[in-house]
Amino acid sequence: MNEPQDKQLLERIEKLEHAVTVLQTLVTQWYQTPQAGAQAPTVPVAAPASAPPEKRAFVLTPSAPAAVGPISRPPAPPPGKPAFELPAHMRSGEYWLGKVGIALLLFGVAFLFKYSIDQGWLTPSVRVLFGLALGAFLIFQGLRLHVRRRHFSQLLLGGGVATFYISGFAAYQVLRLVSHPVALGFMAAVTVLAFVLSLAQDEVSLALIGALGGLGTPFLLYTEGGSLPGLVGYTCLVLAGTTGIYFFKGWRSLLWTSVVGGWIVFLIGLDSMPGNRGDWATQESWALQFAALFAWGAFWALPVLRELAAHRRPERWTWPSLDAVERRISREARELVAGHVHLLTVSTPLVALFYSDLVWRLADSTLGWITLGGALVYAAVAWLLRDSGMSSRFVYTHTLVSLLLFTASLSFHLSGDTLFIALTTEALVLHLVALRLRDRFVAIVAHALSVLVAVNLVERLVSTSASGTPLLNASALASGWAVVVGLALAFVLTPPRERRIYMITAQALLAALFARELDGSMLLGTLALQAVFIHLLAVIFDDRTIRVAGHVLLAAVAVWLADRLHLTELSLLVDARTTAFAVTQGALVDLLVIACGLRIAGILARADERMFYRVAVHVALLLWLWRAFVVLPNGQAAASIAWGVYAVLLLVFGLRRGQRDLRLAGLGTLLLVVAKLFLVDLADLAAIWRVLLFMGFGALFLLLSYYFRALWKPEKEARDHDAASG
């Protein structure tokens, strides 16, 4: 071309590049979230064509978007969980028409076999050959169309493999044309063909068809003379193929198909044996045990090895994408799919152990040694994975399995109180390790084991009764160790919520332990002392919830004490002619409970709570004095004198210390004594006692009135009252 044409061509290319740049810029800025006061989109503008080629460049200049015209954009999906949408190839009519077509074709083949048999048109050999020819034709067409029509090709290949399976089943099970070894060899060859096609075409669907067909072959070709070792050996070969393909391709669906299908076949083989497993042949038992060991390695060790290989060489051992599904499922679902190896790591040893126990009916001691060996294996693997550079989640998962197996080993080797103490100690050690390493995963495992110990302790306290020396028998000591561990953890745990939960749970279990081991006055006094202890802990931790727990426990003690101080119970004690020691012991325990309430009143920080406790203690002490003296001869007079002495002590102490509450309590008690003199003593006492009481209390009131001003410290009382109110 000449020079003018070259110049025109360059100008047209520059204009086209400029237009494409403008459109890209506007579309990008349009999809961004608009903000108030945002600047207008900048549009690249080409330099003049007359400039030298090395000077030509695009510069950004502001331009209004309206100059280009409105651009419609699709509405953005709402925030949160992404909406699920089928992949593009699954939304096409070709995809579903092909699926329906191949299914109808396979049904047609089956109906053709049935119809030809009924009509006698074709000999059995011709029918089988027709099925084989149809399968070969479908596979040939699938291979030929693989490049141009990939999804349609997979339908044809899958239909061809399924046709081969149907033909082999019909040749042996329906038409009886071939022997069992020949049919089994043919079905195995079809399975190998499916695996080879899946690797060649890089499609998981063919491998899934081969896995299902291979695992189902022993049941499609079922015969009464089949052997269990043969079933186990054949199934292990199929699983070796499927898990080997998974190792190189990373197809998760193929692995889980192998896991579920393999265990189902092994369980069916186990169920087919006679009920009396003690009569089994050694060969059959060891075949089933080999199945469990093979599954343990194939479903746990091999996936972990692939994770290790993928970590070290990610460019070689890549994971297949979930395509459109991966972009549309939630992040939690993607993490669950990505963490399938962790699930297999936990479930496989437990299923294998349960399966082995069904095979051999092992003794507890044997199971204990097996689980202990498994715990050591997983602990060693966790230790090796620490230096592999893999994600710490794999170390945690194997550590968790090691702890589970070790706990199971303890449960098999130990029993009763010894097992309970071992589990409690294990929970304590795990908590200390979690605190030392600052590891949240270990802490979660420790919490889970602590919950298990707490549930077991509740069951022990509910289902068993006290035996032996109270609080010193083996069961009580084991339960007490769990309570001590809970209290210790409440002191060392850092999060306030965890500390609060452990403290309250330990105190509740301690109260339940006391209720099982003690009774009567001993239990009442012990619970009162525990209430004081809880309030002291509430002060140490400055925790309102723990303080409420102390209130609840003391309220229960107060209700019990009120019932003990009731007149009805007193009359029963007197009528029963109980010994002086028994009455004195009960009275001392009641006095201890009252003293505990007074001590708690001194611990509390809030003025209203202190006042409530002090009033309750005052009422309880009056009832205690009345019950202690009313049983004596002329007991009502003795009770009135005791109340009067108590009231005078309160009044004098309140006046001397300038404490308004004590002064008012003393005056109120004296008025109560006066009311008792007129309402009770005047009617029940003899004349001499009425004279002595009225004269004595009259003189006492005059004496207090005379010395009232000398004893009263109003300045100190007013100062203390203002401070308490403030």
C-alpha cells in the first residue's frame, strides 16, 4: 500500500482503540458503587494524529457519562448468601434432552431384551451380542464426538458402559449363557474400561459409573456358592482403583462414593455370615478384618497423603474446581467441601474399630489395647505433620482423634471410680495444655471432655446412693475430685463467661454431692457454709452471677431453717422426748446457719442486700431463742427474758457504736417483748411469773430511758447513715 493509505489505516486503528478504551472505562466505573460527590468518569482521548508515533499516547480527561448514553446494568444480587444458579451447560436444552434420551434408550434396550424373550424372535446369544454391539457403538460415537460435543460425548460414553453392565448381567443372571467366572471377568473388564475412559476424557462421571458398577457387580452376579474372601478381595481391588484415581485427580465425589459403597459392601458381607460368629472359619474372619484395615488405609491415609502432596507441589496436585456451583454456594459450604479429609480422619478409625468389634466380639481389654495403639499412631502422625508445613487444622484433627481413641482406651481398661478420675484428670491436663499453648482448638476439646465428665457426674449422683463413710468413700472421693477440678479451672480460665460457667456448675455439683452423702443437721450446716464460700468467691471474681448463685443456695437453706424453727416441729421434738444432746446439736447447727447469714451480710456490697440479710438473721435469731427456751419449765417466761436481753444488747451496742440500724432493731425487739407480755405471757404464765416479768421489764425500760442520752452517739450515727446512704 502507498503512504496515504497507511496513514488512513493508522488513524482508523487509533480511533477504534480509543473507542474500546472509552467503553471499558465507562463500564468499569458504572459497575462500581456510586458515591455522593463522585467525579465524572474520565475518558481517554487520543493525541493528535499529526504527532510523531513515539509521542502518540492516550491522556485521561474528565467527560460526562451522559455523552455516551445510558448503559443498562443488571441488578446486583442481594448481600448475604449467594443465590444458587445452575451452570450454563445445565441450563441448555441439549443437556437435559441428552440425559432423558440416554435414559430412555437404556430402558428401551432392557424392554427389547424382555420383548424378544417373550416373542422368541432372537436367540439368547444374539440378544447379548446385540447389547454388546450397542454398547460398543455408543462408546465409539462418544469418543468421536469428544472434541466437538463434550457433554454429549459423556452421555454416550456413560450409556455405553451401562449397556455393557446390563448385557453382562443378562448373559449370566437371566439367560445363563456364561459361567460365573466369565461373567465376573467381563464385568471387571467393563469397570476397568470405565476407569480408563474417565482418565482419558478427564471426566469424573465415568469413574462414578465404574465405581457403582464395580461395587454392585457381586450382587448383580449373585450366586449361592460365593465366598466371603472372594467378595472382600474383589471389593478391595475396585476400591484400590477408585481411590487411586482420586489420588491423581482429586475427585471428591469419587472418594465419597468409594467410602459409602465400600462400607456398605463390607457390612453386607458381615451380615451374610451365620449368627454364631464363634463358629466362623478363621479365613472368613481374617478376610473381614483385612477389609477393615484396607478401608482404614484407603479412606484415611491416602487422602491425607494427597493433601500433603498438594501442599508441597500445588502446581502438580491441584484440586478440581466446582465450577459454577463453587461461586454460588456459601462460604461455609465451600469450607465443608474443602474439609472432607478432616471428616474422614475422624470417622474412619471409629467405623473401622466398630466393624472389627462386630467381627471378633472382642473383650474390653483387647479393645483397650487396640484403641491405645491407634491413639499412638494418630499422635505420631500429628507430630510429623507439625513439621510438614501443612495447615495446623490437620495437626488438630489428628490430635483430636488421638485423644478420642485414648479416652476410649481408658473406658475399656478402667471402670467405675477409676475411669471417672482418669477422665477428669485428662480434662484438667487438656485445659492446662490449652492455656500453656494458647490454643483454642485444644481448649474446645477440653471443654467437650469437661461436659462429658459433668454429665457422668450428674448420672452418678442421681443413680447411686451414699455408702460407707460419708464424704470419705470411694465414690464420694471420685466425685469430689471432679468438683475440685472444676473449681480449679474456674480460677485459671481467663474468659469471664467460661469461668462463671465452671464455677456455678462446680458449686451445683458440690451441693448435690453433699445432698447425697449427708442428711439432717449436717447437710443443713454444710450447705450454709457453702453459701458463704460462694459469696466469698463472688467478691474475689467480682461476678454478679456467682453472687446470685449464692443467694439461691442460701434461700434454699433459709426455707429449710424456717421449717426447722417452726412450732410444729418443736412440738414433735418435745413429744418424742428427744435427748438433750440431739436437741442441742440441732440448735447449734441452726445457730451456725444464722451466723453464716450474718457473715454473708457483712460480705455484700449493696446496702439493700445487707439490710435484707440482717433483717432475716434478726428474725431467725428471735425464733431460735424462742425455740431454745420455750421447752424449759415456764418456757414462755424464759423466752421473754431471752428476747429482752437480746434486745438490750442490740440497743446498747447500737447506741455506743452510733449504728442506727442496731438501735432501731433493739427498740423494735423491746416493743415485740412488750407485745408478747400482754398477748402471750399474761394468759399462759403463773401469777408470780407475771409479776416478775412486768416489774422487771418496767424497771429495765426506766433504766434504759435514764441512760439513753449518755449512751447515744448521734453525730457518729448521722455520719455513718449518710455514708451508707451515699
